[in-house]
Amino acid sequence: MTSLPIESLPAELRKEVEQFLEEHPLSPAGRLRPRLGQSSGMWLALLGPSVQEGKVGLGTSPVSALRAFNRGFGRANEQPTVEV
């Protein structure tokens, strides 16, 4: 899976992601701006070197992955948080 900085997303997706981050500036995603990627039809918000070593949120869209990232940010790194 390749992850990209938010600034490298296609314009339409970037606009949705930036709007979400502007609406939640103090959230973990708003402050840390995780990289985004897609694998097997799921979007991943990733902060760190890998899924195994970083913080991850999974979702059916970039914004849902960011929501899951926010929800699971303070939890132990057992399983990625998923939002459908």
C-alpha cells in the first residue's frame, strides 16, 4: 500500500479531506495530518512508518478513515479502527 500526503490527493478528494480537517482542527487528524492510502477497497489514514508500527484508521472513504483515525488515536496499537 502506498500512502500519500493530503496535498498529493486528487483535487476532489483533497477538498473533502481539507474541509473535514478545517471542521476538526484540534482532532488528532487535524493536528497531525496523517497520510492517506487505499488498499483492497479500503482507505487508510496512517501516521508512522507502517500499519504495524503506526496509528491507523480504516474506512470506506478518506474522510471515514480520518474519523476512525481520530477515534482510535489514544488507544493501544492492537487493531486499526474501522469506520464504514
